[in-house]
Amino acid sequence: MISPDVLTEFQDVVGSSHLLVDPGMRATYEVDWSRRWSGDAAAVIRPANVDEVSAILSVCNRHKIACVPQGGRTGLVAGGVPYDGAIVVSLERLNSLGPADYDAGQLTAGSGVSLAAVQESAARNGWEFGVDLAARDIATIGGMIATNAGGMRVVRYGQMRAQVLSLEVVLADGSVLPGSGLAVKDNAGYDLSQVVIGTEGTLGIITAATLKLVRALPQRVTALVGLDSLAAGLSLVGKLRRGSGGLDAAEFTQERAMDLVCRHLGRSCPIRRSRWYVLVECAGDTDPADAMLQAIETAAVPDEVAVAVDAPGRQSLWQLREQMPEAIARLGIPHKLDVGLPFGKLDDFSRQVGAAVTAATSPASEIFLFGHLGEGNVHVNVTGVSADDERVDDAVLQLVARLGGNIASEHGVGRAKVPWLHLVRTPAEIQAMRSLKTALDPNWILNPGAVIPLIDQHPITATVVSNDDGIGR
Amino acid sequence: MISPDVLTEFQDVVGSSHLLVDPGMRATYEVDWSRRWSGDAAAVIRPANVDEVSAILSVCNRHKIACVPQGGRTGLVAGGVPYDGAIVVSLERLNSLGPADYDAGQLTAGSGVSLAAVQESAARNGWEFGVDLAARDIATIGGMIATNAGGMRVVRYGQMRAQVLSLEVVLADGSVLPGSGLAVKDNAGYDLSQVVIGTEGTLGIITAATLKLVRALPQRVTALVGLDSLAAGLSLVGKLRRGSGGLDAAEFTQERAMDLVCRHLGRSCPIRRSRWYVLVECAGDTDPADAMLQAIETAAVPDEVAVAVDAPGRQSLWQLREQMPEAIARLGIPHKLDVGLPFGKLDDFSRQVGAAVTAATSPASEIFLFGHLGEGNVHVNVTGVSADDERVDDAVLQLVARLGGNIASEHGVGRAKVPWLHLVRTPAEIQAMRSLKTALDPNWILNPGAVIPLIDQHPITATVVSNDDGIGR
């Protein structure tokens, strides 16, 4: 627990209305979208600007108080939820947009700005933003950079890292790294912004970002394709990547997951049942439809294709993909595991994962697979088992590692996957991460327990995150 | 000097034919392209693979021997040249290409592979590489990643950082970070590859890289445009960035620099004399010429435009830009300073830099400006003053800092610019760099003196780099 004197120090920084200690006030900030992870915060603090973030971290560092930076709470790996004794620093009030340079295609945003707000601002000025994901209205730019978020357009534009020109970051001791701001191509020393991206709040708190915008493409076509094998899907994606217009998205879904989302939406699937469904979108200066259909015809029989060229039609196809998490959630809180497989192992994985989970848990478990085919990124959703049954996580992640994949493809490690990090990272790699952590945050106050396994020598005790039912892990 | 026993240890790793101690054998490895920087190496070591690099660094770390990693020596800031007591580790023998995945658009290259070899391999398989620069036949992938090289296509594809999916890196203690290899979208822990990019060999030695390829665009048009002001050029670039096809390059040259390169090539300029010349290239699936000309006509009078649509024509225009360094070098060894300016300050800079240098040195100095307009990146070449006259560097870099620019835009800091780093980086930023350096290289054996100012407490003595005339700095 935090002493009243320290709470007074925090209150001096943000004022009483932005220091939340009452459990009712804190509740919103203590759970994430997964509904699987939650915890109790000693306090929730809502700074208004970079100076207040700096002052808060100075206090935390002096008193060695663990501190969990928080964006829109759309994470799924317990990286942004608190645990006993930690405070939450919510960045939601750092929500101002600008300045921008629309000749250069650059936009600055506070870390609390939503993805949707950035997308809208870009669109109003003749640009687009290179990242899109279903949580766009709630996910924040700061959180998305801290987790190096991916989403639907990675195949063309890369992850959040690729959209970042420069960051303003506050380090654990309260010192501010101002970054380069607008109009940057700056190689004057180490790029500290790039060091911080994807470290899930463990190396510094992001307070603002200068983002790179991408050119708006006037012609866009979406197609849902039914296929017998993922190998056919990969070959299709390979053709579209190199083809006219260029590939903007390549999602995939398994038969049983498509059944579920159609039931959830009360719709029938626009194409006949297939073992796999691949949703591809191409965009360019000219209509990419002909080139797309030509590529699709070599991969699928024609009556298994639905093509949408206008916005409502495209949205209707996308709904089948974007509503997938909600459709699955109706069956109960699922285990959600975000993993990556080498392209050649995707088929093996899809055939083996069900048996692996059933063997580890119970025959009642059910597996739903969907994800981003362009990157071999599979979202594994398991229902029919208790939400805190870690045998599921273990069975899936061990299989992934055996097939040469990675245990965290775009959702990060958080606290949820720390016990399995050693499966895919060598001791030298984990030691290097630990050295970087200690270099920038000697007291390990920033999100301790996330990403890197804690060891006894760390100044901050390895406080554990709790499941909903209070079982520590 | 290095003891014979230690040399024997090195020889046991690489064999006698790849341990060069004879001054005649070493000479090639002791000077860079600038001709301004050179030094004496205690030895030059040429490992054949990652295991040999690891073994060499283990020896260096144990004996605290400073070690300068070296690529193609096309650097211009003394980042890859040795100094007394240091050894050079040349990566030239790590020159194998592959494996590749041409459905995913990924290619792996050893750090000693030339840029041209990567470009050719990509092209043979229906792809392109996103970075291009005039030194393509000699510059190596490892060196380009270590310096986060830029070049002509940054405006579309970003710098080297944006092309890197994953790196294999050897740390100072000899431990190997294997990276993720092909087919990566991997957020399992800190992205150590991204930490190492652009740190100029001070945090680790890059031994291999998995590179992302870009889609080959079939239609390409180049235009040379004469303009009265850089503001008109920036407005043109802003239009082309958003226009049909998309902008691939936007270079600029000053009148006097164009005169010089035309004399050097024995050609006349294809358009009439202008205060500024802007070379733009657009590429796409369809012919971008109409959209380009429409944008150009709003920025320049028609008879000041030369358009090239075929390869020989485009090459002829590009020659005027690519031969610029050679044309200037005929006047003597120039001071070459690579700086960045906010777009709104480019004009101010171009008007003030001549007077600033003249005031600091002599009226005989002459300034040639050219560079990458899309990023506000200016290559300042100063002739007519002694090559070791640091008053030039000081005058230019102070002016850049006063105008809110950065002192190192794409060539890095090396050793040449360390004395001015404080102009653009705060004490907190430099301290953070120093902490990262100490975390990954506790004995400061990797390229000490490059990028970050050495301080007395560092285990490695601050051995200085020499100018050609032997004057330490």
C-alpha cells in the first residue's frame, strides 16, 4: 500500500480529481478487454501532460513504487492491468492532436488519442494512417506504439513501429526524451524512440508521437475466397503481393469460426462452405479487380468467391472478420493466444492444435482459428475450458515453439506470456533485454513483471497478477 | 599495441591469411571514402562467419581491446576507420545471400553483401529493394544497417531501418542474438534488432539481416524541374507525395552545384539555368507522367522541365545528381556535412550558410548544396579551405542547430560529429545512450569514441582519430 504522504505528493501533481483511490472510481482501470485479466491498483493517476507524467515518475522512482502505464485497455495479455501495490498511470488525458505537416504527411498525436481520431484527421487532409484494427475507437496511439500493434494492414504498411517517426518519452527517473518532432530524418545518435517501441511500458512512458501518414489510394476491392488449404491461400497472397495495385490485407478464418460468426450476425456466409476462408483486399490508383480475380481463379474455383467493390459491400465482408472475437465471446471468456508460425507450418499447426489442447485439458475444449495470413499470424481462441486453465496456454505455446513459430506475434508478451518467453528467446537475448531494462529503469518501477521474467535480485518484489478468480500466477 | 599472444588468439580463430598486421596489407582498411578520415589499425581481422565474429569479440572483451566493425568503407564520418590501438573487424567475407521467401517478399543477406547484390537478387525474383544510393556497388548491407542509411528512395520506403525484419547480432561479450529469421512478425520481448540499427557498431556487430522487399512498379517517370525557390519545390513534393503513382524520389541541387556537375560530365544542363533544380521520380502501376506534369506546371514554367520516361533518359538525369560528389571532389577534399533542416527553414539555411562559413574561415571557401528534399536533408560540401579546418564544421553545425535542424540526417555521427552532438541532443538523451552502451558493452570495446562522447571513467582510453595530417581531435 502507498502511504498517505506519497498520495499527497501525487495529488500535488495532478489535483485530487485525477488521483483515484476509491475502488468504485478505480474499477474501470483495473480490467482489460480480455475479461481474463484484472487486478487491484493502489491508485489510478491521470496526468494531463508530459510535465505531470515526469513529476509522477519522479515520485514513483524516489519511493520505488511500481507503475503500470495504461492506454485504452484493449490489450489481451495483462500488460496494462494493475496488480496489488502498483499504481496505474492512465494516459487518456494526453489526447490532443497536432501539430501536423500535410505536405510531408506527418501528424503528431498525444499518447491518449484514439486510433480512430488519427485515421479521421489523416483522411480529412487527403492521407490515410497505415495501421487499422477492430478496436480503433478505443485503442490509443500510445498503447499501440508500446505494444507495436499490428492489425489488418501490416502486409502493406508494417506494424506501428513503421508508422513512428519520433516519440516523446518520459524515463523512469522522470527525465524527458523530447524526440525529433516533425520533419525528421535524424540519425544524431541512438534512436531512443525505436528502443522504446514495443517494450510495453517497461522502458519509458510514451507521451506523444510524430506519425508518418500513407497515401490514400482511390480504388479498393475486397474479396472473400473459399479454399481447401492454407497453402493455396499463401500462394494467392504471394501473387497479390506482387500484383497490380498491391495487397492491403490478407486475413484468414477456419470453417468452424466462420460458422460461428455467421450465427452471431444472423447472416448466411456469402460463399459456400469451405475448409478455409481468405479475405483479401487490394488497393491502388486504378481498379485492381481484374488482376485480383485473375490471381484468385488460379487458387480457387470461381463460385467460391465473393467480390465487393463499394464501401457497404466491403464493410459487409469485413464484418465477418471483425466480429469474430465477439462471436466467440458469446461462448464464454476464451483463452486468446496470438502466435506466429512459419508459412510452411501453418497447415501443420491447424491440424495439430486441437488435439494438443484436448490432450492437455478436456474433450469439451473447442478451438477457433483466425488471423493475418500475410504474416503467418494466428489468433487461437479456446473455449469450453476454465478461463484460468494455463494448461491451454502451455499446450498451444509449446506446439508453436516445436514448429519453429513465435509465442507473441502482435499482442505482445504482457504478464500473460512471460512464463513461456524462454521457449522462443535464448538466454543471451533475455539477458540483453534485462540489461536494457536495468540501464533505463534501475529500480524496475515501470511495469515490472511484464515482458521480462523478474528475478530475486530485482528491487521491486515480483508481485503477481491475478486472474478473475484471484488465483495468482 | 596488441601483444603477440593475443594476435595468436586471433590467428587461431581466422587463420593467418585473414589476420592482417603488415601495414601494406592493412592500408586498404584504414581510410574511408571521404579521404578526410584515416587511422592506423593494430590489426585487421576478416572473420568468415558469425562463429568467428563471436570468437573474436570474446578475445577483445577479455583483453579490453577496442574494435572497429567495418563494412564497405563508404562512410563519411569516421565511423568505420580505425585509430591507434584498435583492431578492424571487416565483415566483407560474410557475403552470402539467402535464404529467401519470394512469396512473402523476404531475403536474408550476410552483412558483407553489397547493396547492388541485394537489388539484383530482388529484381531477378520480381521484387525491388526499398533503399538505393550511389555507392550501391561497394556499400554493404551490414554497414548500411549500422548507419541506418538513407539515399534516394526514403521519401517512399523509409531508411534502412524500415527494410529490416530481423538481424543476427554478436554482442561485445561474444554472445549471439540469433534474431527471428524469415517470416517474422514477432513481438516476443524487446526487438533487439531495432535497438542495434543505426548505432554505428557501438552496441553489437551485425552479421546477417532478414530484409523486407518492396513491390516492383512497372511505370516510372523522372523529371528535372527548375525553380526559383525551395518553397516551390516543397509544394511540388507535397503534391506528388499524394498524387497518382506516388513519389519515389525528390532530390534537389543548387545552381552552382549543377554548373559544376555539368562541367565535370562535359554536358550542358537539359533545362535553362535556375536558382534551384529539383529531380523528382514517380512510379506506379500506370503511367504517372500526366499527373506529374500537372503538378509541375503549377510549380514551374513549362520550359524549365525535362521529362524522361525510358531507362536511358532517366539514367541521364540521375547522372546529374549521382555524379555530384565526384564533381566536387575534383576541387579537392571537401568538408562533407550531412544535415537536416525543418522544411520551413531550408531557404534560410541556404541563404545563410555561405556567409557563416566565410566568416568563420576565409573568403576562398565555396559551398555546394544538394540532397534529399523530401526529408529536408542537405549535403553541405565546402571546398577552398583546409580539410582539417574544424571551423567549417562548427560554423555549419551551429547554424543548423540555431535553425532547429539536426546535425546528422543520414550519414550518422561517427567520430567526426561527436563534438557537436550536444547541440541537438539533451543531456538526458545523451545519458540514456550512454546507459544503453554500458548495458550491452560494459567495457566499451565496440567502436569506442563513435556516436557518444567518451568520458574519463570509461574503461577504454579515449584514443583519438587522426586527420590525414595526423592532427588528433
